[in-house]
Amino acid sequence: MTIEIRVPTLGESVSEATIGRWFKKAGDAVKADEPLLELETDKVTLEVNAPSAGVLAEIIVKDGDTVSVGALLGQIADSGAAPAKAEAPKADAKAEAPKAEAKPEAAKADAKAPAVKPGPDGSLPIMPPSPAAAKIAADKGLDVGAIEGSGVRGQVLKGDVLAKSASPAPAPVAAPAAATPPAPAQARAPSPAADADREQRVRMTRLRQTIARRLKDAQNTAAMLTTFNEVDMTEVMALRSKYKDVFEKKHGSKLGFMGFFVKACVGALKEIPSINAEIDGDDLVFKNYYHIGIAVGSEKGLVVPVVRDADGLGLAEIEKSIAAYGKKARDGQLKIEEMQGGTFTITNGGIYGSLMSTPILNAPQSGILGMHKIQERPMAVGGKIEIRPMMYLALSYDHRVVDGKEAVTFLVRVKEALEDPARLVLEI
């Protein structure tokens, strides 16, 4: 007996994926729920596990192939069983089924066909398409006249239309001369011969292509502007140093800086609701909930899991959520629904050493806060020069929605909350 391995449901609005890599080879023994291969979608990378134990009898699709939801990937046979012949992919199955029907339908059409006189050249005229074929062609928007018929005297049958709809679409016809030609793709100048042999060309993953497209779309659509401020991290660092051990022992999670920033941002968003809004056509949608996206770097690229209803979570719950999402991101286990619905995003380039940056909006959101490296600098405090741990903050925002005054006020509120963490507890 063989068990099929098929592409699982990939999530809302995701219908296809690319085979990243197979972890097993045909003939390898597999255990139930053992990862077999990696699928890359526009939004996330996920693993497909073995539905049962046995032997990987056959691999149908290879690395780099594009597959749809439900497509056959391979088969697992019971240990010692002979590999079964793989079924044809679904699209082919649909195409083949009508052909099997063609003969009986053709026989029916032939039996009902009236006697037709041959033309002057002795040939018989082509019969009109069968009613079923004509209806299906109309429903699918196909030109029935362009379909080759397999029935008597070239009549187009139902099976011919179904087979045509299942086959790949033809290459697009060149636009008329009067039409505006599409913008040419940016061509890369060829490298000198001495350099070409030292280059390596690697196809972008679906996730990387999506990141590139979304970031460029955000730049092309939003009126982006970035404003800066700096925050003295002395009090937050002292609080963290004092309670980090007790916190971890009680909650089972480390006390980081991100939890403080999430709480500070939620308070500022409540005061400046436009930064938690988005444009929908001619309307502004103000969101009275606070789903905070936390940008996380992984080997596959940047992903943004969302801490939902952050305004109703305590510091420990926020830190636990962030830690769990970070692990999932590193292991490639994030689900698509865990990265959807954010209303505002925080990104921390400081963990990589960035001193300052201008983050790009996570569309369709209207604001994103950039955290940076904590660096000791001389500061004037009460008329004296003191060395303080300082961090630059950057707020990029959509100027179509957010005014400059609102953006500056938002940063000031975040700064005030972090420089006096008691505000976060008292919610003032």
C-alpha cells in the first residue's frame, strides 16, 4: 500500500509554492511526521511532514518546481512494498478524463448527425460544437473556433474544451503598434570575462522576491517621511538589570528591551490614532486595536510576526510571544496567519550594530519604529556632562495619513515612557 504526499493548504490567498529542497531521497526510510521537504511561498517557508512511516517510494517533483495546493509531491510505501506507479498530476488527470469520454460522445454525435452533402471538393463541412462544449467554452472564456475537435467531421466535444482549459495558456500576443509598450525590464550589463567566472548566480527565493516587491511598492505608494529622536536608556537598563533574574525564574522568559518598546508604542498609538490607521481608497480606517508586528531576521529573509492585542498583555506575555515567534522564525515554522493583520511595526537594527536607519513601511500600515544600537555618549544632564547609554529612534510614517506634529509627538511619548518606565506601569 502507498500513501500520497500532497501539497497542504498554504493559507489565505496563497495558491502555489516552490519546492525548496527535499530532505530525503527516493528509497530512504522515513518516520511518521518526519520532515520530508521544504516549501517556499510568497509569505513563509514551511515543511511538509511524512503522513506515515515507510519508504519514500518516489519523488514526483524536484527542487525548484512550482506546485499548487493539493498537487502530488511523492509517495510513501510500506516497508518492503514495491513502489507503486505514481499517479499523474491533477491537471493531467483532468485533461485525460475528457479524452476517455470522447469516443462515446463522438459516437452519440455521429448517430444524431444528419446526412450532409459533400462540398464541391468532396470534403464534408466541419460540424458545429456540441452544446455541452459550447457552454463550457463560454463559461471559461475560450474561443471554441480555436479548439481542435476530436469528434466526427472535426466537431468540438466537451472533452476537447476541458483539455484545452487544462493546458498551459499560450504565450501572450504582442501588443498592437498603437499601444503603449511596457517598460523594459532593467538589464544588467554583462561582466568582464575576467570577472564572470568568479560570479555565482542564484535565483531569488519566493520570500525574497515578495520582500523586494512589497518594499518597493511601499516606496512607490506612500508619501514616506522619517523623523528622529533619541532616548536615554539608563532607567530601562537599570530596571532590567535589577529584575531580569527574578523575571526569568518566575515567567520562564528573558526580560528584553522589546517588551518595553511595545508597551511604550501602544501608549503612544492610543494618543496618536492616525499612526495606527491605514488608507482604504478615499477612506481612513482607524483601528481601535493594537496588533504590533515585530520584525525578525532569519536565514530566509525578514519576517514580521504579529503580537495581537498587545494593549491587553502584560510585559511577561509580550516577551514570551516575541521569544516564541523568534524561535519559530529561525526554525522556519511561522504560520502565515501569525504574520497577518499587524497595525504597527517595530524593527530593531541595533542587534546587528546599526546606529541609525530609515525603516521602510510595512504596507498598508502607516508607521514603523526603528530601534538602534545603544551607545554610550556624553550628554548634558542638569548642567553637567555625563556618559549615558543612548539610542536613536526613527519613525517612518505615511505623510498622507500622519502629520509631522503627530509623528514628533509620538516619538516624544515613546521617549518619555522609556526614560521613566514607571509611566508604563501607571499608564500615564
